[in-house]
Amino acid sequence: MTTPHIVGWGHTPFGKHDAIDLVQLIRDAALPAIASAGLAPADIDGVFIGHFNGGFLRQDFSGAMAALAIPELRHVPAVRLENACATGSAAIWSAADAVASGRLKRVLVVGCEKMNTLPNAQIGEVLLRCSHVAEEGDTPGGFAGVFGKIAGGYFARFGDQSDAIAAIAAKNHANGVRNPVAHMRRDLGFDFCRNASDKNPFVAGPLKRSDCSLVSDGAAALVISSEPLPGATVPAVRWLSRTQVNEYLPLSRRDPIRFEGAALAWQRGLAAAGSTLDDLHFVETHDCFTIAELLEYEAMGLAPHGQGARVILDGVTRFDGRLPVNPSGGLKSRGHPIGATGVSQHVMAAMQLTGTAGDMQLPKAGRGAVFNMGGAAVANYLSILEAVA
């Protein structure tokens, strides 16, 4: 089997882009990715588009949009992948599998989304389709309501965690100030995130607005190759392991405040990489809501179940901590355009590993991990990555 390598990447700013259509977003992420790999569009032999959509746009059949964005891709095989909030990782996995099999040699992955096309209430309805609609489809507050119930259940079992989730929000917003493509580059501070106010009201259960990721438009792209490319303008990055673990969709079928599928992904992924948490220098994780990052600390193995708060309150995951988590600002600051998120996380990790992260750059970043999940920890994807020496 061929080892896939990330050899190029591109990333649009995330935000509210009313004047930019999906085709332009794809083009603006894909062309820099191809160029940084030292390639031309004609060198690409497969295209994998991650696009959730779910009603944000009338236009579906997103794989076919690649050729509209870049005409040289007109006759290149293209496909669209969707897996809720892990849509971007689903596209990466399919692309990497195609390269590993030897079927393709140089492929383009683009994750993209236009979310700001509907009123907020309809956006919430679309996102609720990432839950088990038969049981959870009428949850007040949309997907924030789903995670509000998770947070409420966790608080009921383990006590008020408001300090911890506020600290997570404040950390990620402080990190996002350094990220030039982040949707919100504003250091909100702990006090703002901790205290409800007119500008930071409660949204669902114990979750305030500052606990919820942003509704964003944007795109990110990777070029994956069967080997490092001599003409690339960035160093190559390779996978030490790629893991996917699924979980029951209905929260009623499992303990909703324990991310068991995510924990299994971490156990399997670290073992396959021959690594432990101590070998990692950073993690980009899926903080769609601050309570999600807290539960992911426990799934990683940073703390026993019920004790995730101590991870952030002790400073372990801060930018200068023992294991920085979301040095890019995470979904909380960078934004969460559903189909783009998993690809964006891998771009952020590749930049860290290759020393090209600019103001976001950590002092040491030899090995890192990306965790991206679809739904409430239903589709769990973990990458362990390192730069090619």
C-alpha cells in the first residue's frame, strides 16, 4: 500500500461571504493548494469534494462544481462526500484511500460550505438533521439545544462546569486572534465568556452564545500525493495513522455525556501510530460547542470521565501548555462551515507541522493530531500526523 502525503494546501478566510458563491470558494481554496504542491490543475487525477449542504443551497451535485471552478478539471473524476460535521474528513479519507490503493497519484480535496443563505431559525433546522431526527428533531434551539442537553446532563452528574467551558471559549478566542483566516479574531476574555449578558445570552441549557461555534462560509483544500513532490513549495506531511470509529446516532442508545466512540478512535489511532499523548505537540479538535471540547479531553485520555475541567483550568491545553489544543482558535474562533471544517483542521495541522503557521506557530510541533466528528460524536475521525524529514 502506498503511504499518502499531504503536499499542498489552501484556505479561504472563514466568515459571512454573501457576495462569494460556492464555485468561487472552491476556486479560491483549490488553486493555492495545487500551486503550493508545485502542480498545475492538469496534474490532478481525482477530485473529492466535502460539502454537507443539507438545504443551505438549492444547488447540489457538488462534485461537478469543481470543473466550473477550475475548467482544467473538466474530465477529471470527481465525487462529493457527506458525513455531517465530519464531511471534510470523509472526503480526505476517500481521497487518501484512493491514493493508498494506487488507483490515483495526485488528488485534490476541497471542503466547502455556504451556510449564511438562510434565516437563523432555518439554519438551525438544517443542522438538526445531523441528529437523530425521529427522536431529537424537535429539540428547541436546534443543534445547540442538543449540546445544551448534553451539557446539562454533564453538569447534573459532575457539578457546575461553567468556569471550565468559559475557559475553553476564552482560550480558543485568544488563539484565534493569531489566525488570519479565522471568522472571529477577537479575544473575548474569560469574564465575558463566563458571565451571561445582553451580548452573551444563554442559548441552550448552560451554554451561552460564547460556547457555540460560528455560522460560517468558507473553503479549505489539500493536495494528497503518493509521495513527496520535489516541486512543492511546502514540506510534505504524512499520516502515522488514520482512524474512523462510528457510534449510535440516537443519544438514547448511549450515555450522551461520554464520547465512547471518540475514545475508541483515540485508543486505536494512537496505537496504530505507535504513539501516546506524550508524543503529541498539539491537537486540533472539534469544538463545535465548548462542552464538546471538554468531553473530548476525556476521550483523549487527558483526564478520567467527569474530570475534564481540570485539564483546561490547570492550563494543560493552552497555547503555552503541555498539550496545546486548538492553537488555530478551533471551530469556536475560526468558524465552522460544515463541509470545510475537517479539511480546515488538517490544513491548520499541516501548517504547524511544517513551521509555516506564522503567528499561530508553536515553539515545537513535530507531531500532531486532528479529531473531527460528525453529529454528537457519531462519526469520529482521528489523524496522527508528522512532517516528512
